[in-house]
Amino acid sequence: MYKVKEVATMAGVSVRTLHHYDHIGLLSPGNVNEKGYRLYGEREVARLQQILFFKEMDFSLPKIKQILDDPEFDEEEALQHHREILWKKKARLERLIQSVDQTLETVRGGTLMEDEKRFKPFDMSEIEEHQKKYEKEVEERWGDTEAYKESKRKTNNYTDEDWKRIQEESNRIDRELVKLMGRDPSDEEVQRLIGEKRQHITDNFYECKGEIFRGLADMYVNDPRFTKNIDKWNEGYAEFLKKAIHTYCDRLG
Amino acid sequence: MYKVKEVATMAGVSVRTLHHYDHIGLLSPGNVNEKGYRLYGEREVARLQQILFFKEMDFSLPKIKQILDDPEFDEEEALQHHREILWKKKARLERLIQSVDQTLETVRGGTLMEDEKRFKPFDMSEIEEHQKKYEKEVEERWGDTEAYKESKRKTNNYTDEDWKRIQEESNRIDRELVKLMGRDPSDEEVQRLIGEKRQHITDNFYECKGEIFRGLADMYVNDPRFTKNIDKWNEGYAEFLKKAIHTYCDRLG
DNA sequence: GTTGACTCTGACGTTACGTCATACCTTATC
DNA sequence: GATAAGGTATGACGTAACGTCAGAGTCAAC
């Protein structure tokens, strides 16, 4: 087991970075001793390597967390993607080197370069495309799950009336939860409503097991589109929901 | 002449970025029309390419500005350095690709990787060394100037008494300037003291021509070490000085 | 004149830490 | 046991380089 300094030195990151990663739940220590010292083991070190790979691919920390926390996360598949992106990055650097040489020629020759030609090699779109592709694959993986299939089967024959009823019930639950935002997420009333919310999903879409519910909660805060939408109810509602759902799932065992 | 959208599209940056660069004096438009529209020409486009190269080398914007604004800036030399750094970056990517392959092997073989081995390829120190080397060269270029030589000649025979006198006079000027920080930097009294400050340098170190004085002012705010030191007089003093000196030099013509 | 795209300035927000303060912990040495 | 140096924790403010958005003016085509 390593302490923070050892891991930080080994990995070439700062202690502050490790604190930060712990704080956001990206990389929690394997253990914490009686004095509060973080202790990291092999699994944590391996995860940190994964994180550094994803960072090298310009993924944001919330997105990295989402990917790594996905039960369907496939390390081999991820590494394959890293490989591809690294090759594209390398190709870009080669284009930049070429551009430097060209620019040197024009400087030495006292000529001018076409304005448009100057910037082509800096182009990142191919690399960004690949990132988006990977993200899309991760998101589309949801489409392969039993939950999704069940949801599809259930909702296939819903009438407009059904949808209206479902929307209204959902809105009611959210409205009541928002009213209780001043309370602690572990509050009994809050937890009861979270239970209702979960039941609502199970009744109308798919069986909302603990792990799925928890993953949904993480998505609420990790995916800016969800956060933005949910926070329309009230500022910070997504964060409140996440905490409440996590507490609820903790108690499920 | 191009407007912001054209340049932004051409260069793959945002309009906001161009605004920002103008604001910090990194890339000013060649012209501004009657309606306040920024207009960029060939020289500005070429400078933007330089900026993007330096950004690719992970230089900060203030540092880029300092380098590009240096009268001794040598484009050819800079490009040579870029070339070297790009090669080192490429080599690093190759090491990362190798690491991915190794990691794939261990994952497939169900074995573990040595903890320390995981992070070596992420190492940036060689690249950072080269950046520091370039920065050091830029700073040491000051040592080649006539101003520096003159300063050396002048100060060579200074006694402790001389140094004490010079320090006291310098402190007096600064003390008075700090008192006037509430005024506009173009204020007459402020400008008189700026004149004194310049005279002090000319009398005791080297002939402080307009361009040199202006360059000095830029260094006060672009080099964090200067800023930190100067702002010990009062918070924001470096920025105040810069503005006052620029105004003074503007009036010199 | 209208519309849609473009321009400006100003200002707040974001991400991933860096920096620093304060207090506790550990280890080696005297 | 005391001390010193190095290590650990939490908390909080600050940073760089924009991104986002608001409100208002401009331009070109219909």
C-alpha cells in the first residue's frame, strides 16, 4: 500500500491532484488508516493509469469517471481506442513538423505562405471525432442492456394518455422533492420520495435495480445535458438527487 | 483584410479567443474600422500562426507575448525549437503507444504490470526541459544587448555607498508613485514620476530608450517574478506601472 | 423595411487543479 | 523524551484561458 506522496511521485501527478480525484470520486484510496491517511494499492494504481490514459485523450474528469464506473467498462476495448487516438495524435504531430519545415522554407526564401495553409496542421477534428465516437459507443451501450429492452417493450404500446399520466406522476414527485431540498438528502421524507421515483421507473419503464438507479444518479451530475435539464426544477437539484439516490441505494445494501 | 469570423474559422479558434488575444495585447488587429470591427491582415495571420505554434509547445499566453514582442525575436530560431519539441512530443506518443501495447498484453495474459512501469511513458520532463531551455535563452538574450553591456560597465565600479544611494532614490520614486495609484496613470504627477524613474535608470544603469522602457513595463506584468516583487509595494502596482509607462512612451512618440 | 448573420463590449462561469494556511502524524536523531 | 524535518489531512481562495450569454449595433440580401 502506498501513501499519497509515493503515488504522486510514481505517477508524476501532485498530491493535490490525488486529493482532488478522491474528492470527486474519480480515484478513491483503497483504504484509509486510523489517522486519515489515504492508502493506495495495486487496483488504485492501475485505475490511475487508466485515468492518465483518458486524460491524455483529452477526456474530462467527469466523463472519465462515468466511463470507468460503467459496469460494462472493457479495459481492452478502451486500450484499443487509446491506441487509435494516439496514432492520430502522432500523425497530427507529423503534419505539424512538416508545417514547421514549410514555414522555415518560406521564411528563408523570404516568401509568404497562403493564409489558409498556415493552420491546417493544427486541426484537431479527426482526433475529436474519435473521442466523440468512443463517447457515443459508451452511451449507446445503454441500448444493449436488458433495462433498455424492457423499457422498449413496455413503452411500445403506451397511449398519449399513458404518457400524460406518467409525465404528471413524474412531475409530482419532482415537485415534492424540490420542496424538500433544504433538508438532508438522507431525510426520511426525501428517501420515501426517492423510493417513489424508483418505483415510478420500475412501473413504467424497466426494473430499476440498485446499481442501475445509482448509475442513473451519477449520470444526472456527470452528463451536463442531464444536469442542465434537471436543474431547471431548481438550482442544485441534480446534485441533491444524486446524493439522495446514493443514500437510498446504500441502504438497499 | 479579414474580419473575426473569417480568421477564427481559418485558424480553428473561436471569435472569443481573438477578442481575448486582442484584450491582452497578444494579437491586435491590423486595423479597426469606423464601426469598431477588427480587421486582420497577413501580418496578423502570420503572428497567429506563431501563437498557435507556441501554444502547441505549452507556453502560456503572457510568455508567448513576451517572446513575440521581443525586438530580438528570431522566427527561424523559434521554428527550429518548435521542431525539436515536436520531435520530443512525437517520441513521447510513441512511448505511450508502446505502453498501450504492453498493457494490452498484460490484460490479455491476466498478469499485473509493475506499478512504476505504468507511468513512465506519461513523463513530460524532457519536453518541459526544452521549453525551459528556450525560455532561458530568451531571457539570457538580454545579456547580449548594448543596454546590458552599458549597465555592466557603469555599475562595475559602484561602491556600497553608490548602491545605497541608488536604492534609496529608487525606493523614494516607488513610494511616491504608490501614493498616486488612485489617480489615472496618465496623470501629470504620475507621468513626472515615471520620467524620474526612467532618468534614474539612465543615470545609473543604461540609456533607457522608449522601446526599452516599454519592454521593461511589459516584463513587469508578464513575468510573474517581477509582478510578485513589484506588487509587494502595493497590490496592482505592477499593472499601474505598466500603464503609466506605456502612456509615457506613447507621448514620447 | 425585415431578417438573419455578423460585430461589439461586458460580465459571469467553468475546469482542474496550484497555492497556502493550519493542524496533526511519523521517523530518525540526540 | 524532545526535537526537527518531512509527511499527512482539510479547507479555501486564486488561476489561466477561454466558454457562454446578454444586450446592442451593423451589414447584406430579399
